[in-house]
Amino acid sequence: MTDIAPQRVRKPDWLRVRAPTSAGFAETRQLMRRLGLVTVCEEAACPNIGECWTQKHATVMILGDTCTRACAFCNVKTGMPQPVDIMEPVRVAEAAGELGLEHIVITSVDRDDLADGGATQFVRVIQELRKRAPRTTIEILTPDFRNKAETAVARIVDARPDVYNHNLETVPRLYPTIRPGARYYASLRLLESVKRLDPSIFTKSGLMVGLGEERLEMHQVMDDMRSAGVDFLTCGQYLQPTPRHAKVHEFVPPATFAAYAAIARAKGFLQVAASPLTRSSYHAGADFAVMKAARDRTLASHAQA
């Protein structure tokens, strides 16, 4: 890790959330345990877990709980992952059915140890969800499939998720210290390839702020995303998970997030979610409905023109 802070800075009031205590939270946790599923909500120490799990919304993290990379911002453990669980897709679909999900988000750890980077497991999960929970819309949040993206992305696109999300995470200048195992332009090409292969699939990407980025750099990343055809931008505050991780350079105030959102909408994103507590899958179902309606309106106006 780099840029180590001896202690974490106290969070401002707008980032404080209550500890989860509801019955719905406990029921969601019990279901995940019973089905042997891993969630990014827990592994990444998401601050919204209480709200989301109370509403029985959970983001499943497939391919285990151990990542082959060690990004400076991420709380997921690093090491040698376990073999792929071939029954995991069935259990994911069972969870979607039992939770009664209208929209589900599936993500994964990086699996650089696998020949396909884990793409086959994403495809199997999508297939099982279509079979066992046909009314549930599917959003996937994939890694960059380093050196395997061309074939991996094509396979997943063929399975036709409703939303393909891949996070750029930060501005290109900060990649060497914050996301050293990834390449900014490779991630952009991944998002661009989804649209090239199937323009009907919504694409989505997210950024963290508070890592030392400059506003003009953020604006440039938004332009890059739009050039790649990205439909939906999420933007949230980076929070240092442990003292071993990259430090927070700034707690960005809500007004700045509102300004970023206004600029992003002006640049043509169909949907923008920007707030201190925004995360990739936070309110994903409601945001998907807004995004779909926005595209429908755009297509209707073009048809009338």
C-alpha cells in the first residue's frame, strides 16, 4: 500500500450513518449466510448496508471473497482464491427469488488466476437468474479482465445483462497509487466495447472522490466516459477502510457533489447519482428505472423528429 496515514480523519456529520439494527437487516444477513453467499456490502464495509439490507437489497459478490489484487482503496482481502463454486449461480438466483428482488447487482473479486478472469461465472449467474427469477433485471459490475477483456466481455454481453457496470474509480493520474493493477484506458475500452457489441445494454461507471483528484480531472473523466458511450455515472466519497489503506485527502461537501452531478447531466449522461454516500449499487433498482425512462423519452423524441 502507498500513502499510508497513521490515523483516520474524523468523518463530517454528512457521512454519519446509524448502526444497522432492523429485523429486515437481520433477515437479509441470515439469508446470505444460509445460502453461503458473499456480499460486497460486508466485504467492502459499505456505509449503506443498514439501509439497503433493511430493504432486503444486497449486492452479491461472486467468485469468492479473496481478490488477486491489492488496490489501495479496497477492503476486500488479497490472496490466493478458492476454486470456482459451480453451484454459486443457483444460490444467487435462489437469493433473488427469496428476497423478491426487482433488480439485482452482481459483482466479483478480481480473478487474474482464471483463464477467463471469471467471465464464465458471470454468464452462468445471468443464465440462472433468467431461468429462476425472470422478472428481475440484472446489473453486473465486473473487473477489468486484465489481458482477457476482449473475449470475456463478448461472452458476458452475449448473455445480455440489463446493465453492464465497470468502475473507473479515479482519475488517470492517481492510478499508479490507487489502482496499480489496472489501466485507465483499458477500462475505458472495456466500457466502449460493451456498447459496440450491444448498444441496447446500459453501461455504467463510478468514481470515488476525496483521493486528491482535481475538479478539471473529474470533468475530463466524465468526457472520456461519454466518448465511450457510458449512460450512468455514480460518484461517491472515498472512505479509508483501515489505517493500512490510502488516506482521505478531503471530505468533499455535498454542494460539490451537486455541482458534479449538474455538470455530468449537462454532458449527456442518462442518469447521475452523486452524493457523499453514493456507491455503485446504492439505489440501483430505482436508478435503473429512471435511466430506462430517460432513454425511452429520448428515443420517442427522435422518432417524432
